[in-house]
Amino acid sequence: MNHRRTLTGTLVAAALLASGCTGGGGSSKGADAEAAEDPAQVSGTITVLTHRTDIVQDGTMQKYADAFNKTYPKVKVKFDAITDYESEVKIRMNTENYGDVLMIPAVVKKNDYPKFFASLGTRDKLAEKYRFTGFTTVDGKVYGQSPMGAAPGFLYNKRIWAEAGVTDWPTTPAEFLTALKAIKSKTDAIPYYTNFAAQWPLSQWTGVNGSVSCDTGATTRLAEGDPWGEKGELRVADRLLYDIVHQGLIEKDPTTTNWENSKPRLAKGEIATAWLGSWAISQFQQAAEKAGADPGDIGFMPFPYRVDGKACATVNPDYNQAVNIHSDHKEAARAWIDWFTDKSGYADDNLSISTLKKAPLPEVLKPYEEQGVELIELDDADGGKVKEIDSASEVGINAPAYRQDLVDLARGAKKGSLDDFLADLSDRWTEAQKLSLLHNSGTPTQ
């Protein structure tokens, strides 16, 4: 269970990896992707790299392109849909050939954005209109723009929860566990579904950060504090996940879970609850329709924690679209990003939070609005520092591995105690923090 090791070399290696895997494509000077003044005069063929293979295959993205061409008739849009998006685009970014528009891969260090992406303008200006600008801002300039955002929460089958006698949202982890126990004893549904085998859903639990404290500075506290200390928000999240599993409130064998099958199963009431995000609601409602179930049974609730009686949920951007700094058609690429954000209806189509500040909340989040859940946008000024610490510590707060270990520990497939497990995470994280501070200050670490 002891994963600790000396991290000085790891920190340096991680920094080299982050720049090296994208090292061939950068220009240190940067460039701007100017907004078009006359749409009729914008021209060129642009390639848009996307992870949305599903809506490229079913023709939805082409419909967006056709609508775009009504405003920008001289721009031809081609889509390159990539299944293993992060891995493949990371390799392509060793060259200059990584599309004209792309979703910013997680591997790219935030401070390196100006080397690979054209600026979309100043944050002071863009923040007047758009949410999430801080997530891609470097030295006052914005390098990416997300077409939509989402809030974390529990998808749940309202009918099953009501059959178990639970009609009010739990406000504490203990109340949440009590509700799951009632579901187990009074219904035939699986109280909570881990989606362990799909792996990535476990990483969604990091979205709890900020929801426990109602603090917009939660990212800074990740960078400067101990996420698994006594007041750490990830400790609260991981403790609840552990207790759910340890108390037998999940599927019989997590290794056999199936993400796609979980959608109709939750819709029909075979599964009661799953922690995901508001982006998933539309997918589960569509699954309900296909399965002959009631889409209205799909509910969404915030994490069971309150600050002075108030519930909070963070609002985070989806993938941010950026313009390749080497594109020969930056104006056309920028036109696509702006149109896709402002006019395409992509956020509405996905029942997601619009990036436009003036847009109303999607219907699926009306219960949040009605019950006074405060939606907060985290300050991401220290997001790059968190990435660096996470990489050096090898914890992986946005990767599934450590929570798979946590689930295995809770169900008895691994030996050890929860306290030792969390203490190990704390030690690795805080050691990486110290080395990061020394590394960034220029102090020798040997």
C-alpha cells in the first residue's frame, strides 16, 4: 500500500514529458486569431479535431457545419473524429499538423498554451460575455473557449428513491448512506453503480472539490493544502465512496460493470444512483426513451454537504476549443469557435450550461435553481500548479487508478486500512508540493 518514493527526479521528468510530448509544434511568440469583421469574406478549409466520434458518425456535426455555412459560406469545415483523443493528439502535437481547431488536451501545461494556440483575445474583454475564461488564460490572454459547461452531481431514479421512502435530498454523507440502505432494503435496485470497469467515471469524483466548501478558491487550496487532510474536500468525497462500497451498497462485481448498459438500467430503475455530471442527463433521458421508461424519472442532486444550510455545485467547462498557432486559416478557425459557442445550440442540444453568461440554465438544472443550489465557478489561476503537483505525486486526481484502488480496498480485494490509504495520498501530494515550490523558485533540490 506504500507508494511513496523520492519525487525530485519525478518532478523534473514530468515537466520534461509535458513539454517534450508536445515539443515540436510550438512557437514561443504566439499569435492572435482575430474575430471576423465580415463573415462573407472569411474563407478557407479548416479541420476540426474532435473527441465526439458519436455525433460525427451520426451526421450531427455536419448539420452544425451546414448551419455555420449559412453565415460563413466560403469556409469549408472538415471533421477529424478521434477515439483515443488525448493519446493521439498528444503525438500529433510534436508536429505542426494538429488541425486548425482542436480540443486542448489535458497533457498540455497551461503556461505552454501560447506556444501551441493562437490567442482569442484578452480575458478582460471576453469575460464580459463568456464563462470559464480563466481556465485558459495565460498572462491576461485567453487561448481556448468551451462551447458548454456542466455541474457535478448524482444522477438518480426518482421513482426508486421515492419507493424507498426518500423524497428529500440528503444533506450529509451519513444521510446519503442511510438513503442507499433504504433503497437496498425496500427495492430491487442496485443502490449505487460504480462504473468501475469503464474507469473514467471514477475520476468524476474529483468534481466534489469546491462543492463541500462552497469556495471559489478550492483549486488554490488543492495547490497549497492537503486534499486528504482533516478538512480536505477529496477526503470527504473518497470517504463517502469508500463507505458506499464497504457497506455493500453497490453492484455485486464492480469489474463487470458496463457504462453504456448503465444508462437504460438506471432509467428503468435497475440502478438507483450514479455520480457523474449534468452533461450525462440527456444521455440517460435518451436511454429512457429507447428503453420505454419515463425520462422524467431521471433526477439530479448535489453532493450531500451543506455550508450554513446552503448546497453548492461547481460549474466547469467541457473541452476547450483552441486555434492551432500554425493554422493558415486562423480567422476561419476563430469564426468556427465563436459560432459554435454562440449560435450552434450545442449546449442546449446537450442540456448543458451555456458558456454565454446571459443564457438561462438548462431545464435539467431547474431543481438546483428551485432549491437554491449555488453554482460557483472555481478560480483556475493555480490550475497549472495543481497539474504539476498531481503529475509529480503520481496520484492522478483526474485519472481513475487511485479510486479503483480505493474501491478494491473497500470491497476487500486489496488489503489495508482507509486511514493508511488516505495518509499515503496526503504524503505523496504534500511532498510533491514542496518539491514543486523548490523547483519553481529555482532552489536546488539535491
